[in-house]
Amino acid sequence: MSPMDVRQRHNVTITGRAEGPTVVLAHGFGCDQNLWRLVTPILAPGHRVVLFDHIGSGRSDTTTWSAERYATLDAYAEDVRELCHDLDSGPVILVGHSVSASIAVLAAVAEPELFAGLVLLAPSPRFIDDPATGYRGGFTADDIDELLASLDSNYLGWSATMAPVIMGNPDRPELGEELTNSFCRTDPAIAQVFARATFLADNRDDLAGVTVPTLVAECAYDAIAPRDVGAFVHAHINGSQLITLDATGHCPQLSAPEATAEAITAFTTTLTG
Amino acid sequence: MMADRRPAHDPAFAALLEDSAEDLYDNAPCGYLSTLLDGRIAKINSTLLTWLGADRHDLVGHTYFSDLLTVGGKLYYETHFGPLLRMQGEVNGIALELKTATGTRLPVLISSALKYGGHGQPLLIRTTIFDARDRRAYETELLRARHTAEREHARLQRITATLQKTLLPPQLPTVPGLELAASYHIASPDEVGGDFYDVYPQGPGQWGLFLGDVCGKGADAAVVTSVARYTIRAAAVHNPDPHSVLTTLDTVINEHSRPEAPYLTITAGLIRPADDGTADITLASGGHPSALLLRANGTADYIPTPGGQLIGILPRTHITTANLHLEHGDTLLLYTDGLTDAHTDGDRRYGNNALLALARQLAPASPQATVAALDEIIEGFGEGVEDDVALLAIGVPKR
């Protein structure tokens, strides 16, 4: 696959200071690279900022999506590695939010030489409780079924006429006006598969394999990844740092963009000197 | 009493209009909720409190909005609703469920908008909540219907695929001294196509073959296809001459079918391998596109069977025949017009000339190589192929 293909498939956008350290921002389940819109301008003066959409999300090329391939997080991790190879900028700092923190872990275990460091933002290696080991992810399997039902009942929020616009296939320019309401919309069929891959994943055992410098950045009040989980990730990645952002909710990029950018910058500074 | 005729200055009517904004807020037929940016509940109206069965003091200042949601709903809120609200300032008509004090669930539709301060900074979130029990019941029915339709569609495709298989030979026979290749391209997995072919032994040292195309698709076409296949096999036992076989077929289809039933085009053949390894073929055509001969010497031509008429539509149809000799390295190709009628780009169709040009480029080519080359071309047409395509190639191996 040629470099152009990789960047088009993932709707890659690169901004910031070209000679700065490269920071790749990976969005989680439910949205797309728009999620970083408040953090990017703060990082841009000091970093080369790389944004992308996972296949199936945002304006990625959904024709390359398949339910079989994207049923597990491994496919997403492979995509991230392919993208990092394509950037050809030496080891990058990969910032993974939520499920993308697990994706980042998988990518860094498989090819550590691609990464100068990882920032795991609101990570959760397993969302479902595991009573056998006393692990508390915060959810039961029934809760996850309920989320899938929620996705299904908001089926109607997705309209087929919007699909070409959202999929970056704007041969219907008259629909352009509606774009303001299309952030983060995803085909419900794709969302179902990504939700399953995300919320049924268990990557706890992969944490120990991380050998690159890692910052774990959790939120003080996170309804999805409780503090226990941040502590768990920190304890299982050798030499990792833990920081608790004064943020509410699961998306500190939106609720506390300054603090989030500051944590990322402080970490990249320690790496690059 | 004729209330609508009362003058507007009637004191009782004026009193009605003086419905205070506060009372409207509190007792509106929908729930109102204001939360801080972190989701903590700052203000809530009586309607919503009644729905929840909750006390104002237990909620205001302590509880987060997402705490009112079911756990699955909370996940949806955190991953979709919240980010969307922050990015576009408002979110409309999202279906969620609230947990009430008694443990029941209330399906609701939620819309939220950010309230901004004088400098454009977001201050708080205003949320309107509608009781969606009836609507959700209706949507559940729609979803159920959709899921049923999806299941039925999958079932239809399975039945179609099975039926299609019964209309084609599971595999071509091995004919001593000849090479055979065939393929079938399905235009739509939802409908049985009307193309068919077969190769079968026809007594000692002779083989029969046919390739046909019933007009139309679906069950009607499948019935005629099935009748045609078995009629040909039976007729050939009685008299293997292809002209005779097609005449019998025409009679049977005419008698069998209703006037509006599908007709068909077909090429039938009888092939006789000779002692020197070459072969003679007699072809009979009932209105079917001309066969193509790809010769060992690198030339290629259509084998004209002019004047052959459609089978099963005329009182007594005209069938034309042609005789040809296959040398070592010659390949005869039969196909259906789904191939030549395929759209290559926009309104342009592939056509007979392009097919002939391709054959001249390919020749000399074995049956396998010829069918493989056409398979690739057909794949390349993608959705331009509107009708099924059947290919059957017979050749004498190179010496």
C-alpha cells in the first residue's frame, strides 16, 4: 500500500511545528479526530501534531472496513503501526485516548522501536469487572449489552442521506450545510462492532510488555474509567508515571484541554530533553 | 359556553395568560434540567422530579446528570453525547433511559444546549427531556421489523444461492481428449438468474453441451430454466442432433408456459472427438449470441448462426446450425449476453466488438485461460454487470 493510501484511508491531518517532536493523537470509541480540536492548537507551537481517524470512524475510508477485521483491537493497532511507519519521522509519541490507550499498548508491544513514548489518556485495559481477580473495570457484561442497545435505539439518529457527506464523499454538495451536525457520527453497524471490540477487550496482560516510557493520565472524575483503573495501569507498566488530571468525565481533551496539553507537553519535554 | 368568543380583556382570560414563566418552567409538559459543565445538577423542574420520583434536595448540587442514566446510557452519554455537545454546542433528540427512584426505567428523548457567558465562554448546560414511552414502543417495533427484514433478506439470499446451484452442474465432467472450463457470475444475490449450461455424455464417443439464457430473473425464470435443462437431456436421449433437441425444447416450452412466461435463447452442441485428437462440433442456435472461436493460429472469429429465433415464444421457431472443426489448440467460447451488455463506463456497454478484440488478443488460449481472462474482465466491471453471466469454453489441447 502506498504512503498516500495510508494517509487517505485514515484522513490524516498534520499540523504544528514541522521540526518539533511528532505527537500522534489517537481518538477513542464514539468520536473521531475532532475530539482533539481544543488540544491541538495548544500543542501545535511545540510539536508536529498528527491527527487521524480509525477506519470506520469520522472521515476514514470506510470501504476498507470489514466487520471481521475490525472485530478486535489488533487490527486498529496494526493500522497505527502502519501509519507510524508511513510518517517516517523516527520514533513518535503516541497519545491514545480511552480504548486507543489499549491500542497504543498493543502497537508498542509489537513494535517498540516505533515509539519514543506513550501517553495513555483515561485508559482502561478492561471495562468489565473481573470478580475472579478482584479487578474493577466499572461495568458488568449486562451494562455493555445495554450500551449496544443504546447504540441501536439511536439508529435513527443516523440517516442514509448523511452518509456520503460524513464519509467524505461530497458529491452531494447541497448537504454540506448539515455538516455542523455530523461530528462523530458513525454508521451504527460500524459503531456496534467497534463498541464490542472496545468494551469486551481485556488487555491487562499486555501492559507488562510495554518497554517504552509511558505516562498514564487519568481523570479525577471519570464515569467510564475509575481511578482504580488508572492505578492498575500505572502499577502494571514498568517505570510509568501517573498523573491525575483535574477533569470530570471521560474526555479530558474537551473538559480540561489546557491541563491535558500541559501533561502531554511536560512528558514530551522529558523525552526530548 | 362559547369561550372562544370572549373578548381578550375578559379578566378570567387575562388571568389565564398571566401564566408565570416560573410556573411554566416548573410544570411544563417536559422535564427541564440545568447542569454545570461537569454535569452536576444545578436546577431541575417539578415535572422531571415527578417522573423520577425524586426529591429536589437529593439531586441539586450532589448528583451528576449521568447518574440519572442507566449504565449503558451513561456510556453512550460519555462517549457520544458529551463530546458532541462540547463540540457543536447542542445535541438534539438522543434516546436514553432514566432510572427512577422505584427502579423502573423511563425512556426519554434528550436535547441539550450550552449556555454561554458574555465572552463566549460556556457556563452551563440546559437540557430538555421528553417522555418517550410511546415513541420508544413504536421505534422498538420499527427496529424489530428492521431486524426481521434483515433476517428474511439473509434467508432469501441463502435460498437463492441454493436454487441457483441446482440449476448448474456441480462440476463439469471429464471429457477424454477435450478441455473444459466454465464460470458463473451472479449479478444480484437476491434473485435467481436465468443462465444455465451443462456438458453431458451422449452415447459412445459423443458429448452434448448447451448454454442458455432465460429472459428475466427470479422464480418464473428458475422454473423455465429447470424445465429447459431436463427437456434438453431427455430430448437428446431420443435424438442427439442439436437442431432436433432445440425443436423439441421449443415445443415443450411453448406448451408448458403461460403466454406471458419467459422465453429463452440457447446454443446447443454435439461434439465428436476424432481419432487424431481434433474434434467436430455441430452447433444449433435459438436466438443466442454467436459463439466465439479462438484458433491455435492466433486468429479469432464469431461463428455466425444467423436467423436463429427465440425459444418458447413463436408458434414454430427457426433454429440455425453450424458445423465446425476444432484443431489442436482451438477453443470455442459460449457466453450469455450479460457479458456484452455490461456497462463499462456510464452508458457505454462492453459490446461484441470489444469481446472479439479481446479474443483476438488472447488467441491462442486454452479454455481455462480464456475463462480466467473473462472472469477478470467481468470482475473489473463491478456493478456495471446488470445481468448474470455464464461462460463455457471447450477446447482441444495443443499437440
